[in-house]
Amino acid sequence: MLTNLSNILVVLIALSVAAERLVEIIKGIIPGLDQENSDVTKERWRKILLQVLAAGAGIVTAILAFPALAETLKLEDDWNDNFGVLFLLGLLASGGSGFWTSIQGYVNKVKEIKKVEAAAARVTAAATVAAIAQGSPAADRPAARYMPQEQPAPAALPGLNSADQAVADQAQQNLTEAVRLANNVFHKA
């Protein structure tokens, strides 16, 4: 799922940049669009026009980029069959910085969830090893001699902020403690 999400985000970023460039070109051609208006009513209409222009530019950009989009997003060969998808991609691409802030927050939360799930899986695995070691006699545990005596010091994971690194460090400490407990059981028996 994360790969598909990454593909969609890359497409949206590319479309957004291209659509924004198209809007900037049009703003340079049409007088008054690139300058704020001191009249509140005229300024409101200028902003509305720019939003409509951005949406149109996003849709046109998505339609023009269809061959690349079809390959990246695994769409049907005919753009008419995918007009709804292209329309939505164009609208999303015209969303502006508020849209990208929301997307970035969502992606960061997905990454955090994946990190916590991975840490929980490591702790569960270590706890399972410890439970198995405690529940069976030493003669039934020939694999005990292969259990490491010490775990390597946890290394900082690239791209983590301090809070995420603290969670990863705690998960590593929990794993190390579970392995230590399992080793103590193995070596006492």
C-alpha cells in the first residue's frame, strides 16, 4: 500500500508543480492577475479566478501528462475512460500548500504507525522466544547454543526525529531484555 501511496504522491507533486507553473505563465500574460487589488471585492474575485484557473491548469496538466500517468498508476490506455481519474488528479494537484501540509502529516503518521508496528513485532517475537525457552526442558532446546549472548548496541535509524528515535530505542531495549531473559533461561537449564 505504501508503494502505491508513494507513486500517487510523486504524481501529484509533479502535476502540482507543472500546474503551478502554468498558472504563473497565465498570470504573467493576463494583466492584474499577478497583483493584489486594494478593493476587497475585486481582490476576492481575483482570488476566486486564480483558484478556478489553478483547478483548470491542474486538469489540463493531468490530461496532457496522461501517457506517463497511465504507466505510473496502471490506468487503462484510453484517457476518455480515465477522465474522472484525471479530473480528480488535476483538482488534487491544484490544492496548494494547505493540501500538501495535510498530505505530509498523513504520510508522517503512516510512517509512525509502521515503525510502532515493527517495534511491536520485534518485542512480540522476543517474548515468544523467551516463553518457548521457559516452557521446554533443556534437552529439547538444541538451538539454545545459537542464541546470541549480547545484542549489538542500537544504531540510530536514519530519518527519525527525536521522539521516533526514542520509541525505536525503547523497542530495541525491550528486544534486548527479552533476548537476555531467554538466554538466562537457556543457560540455567
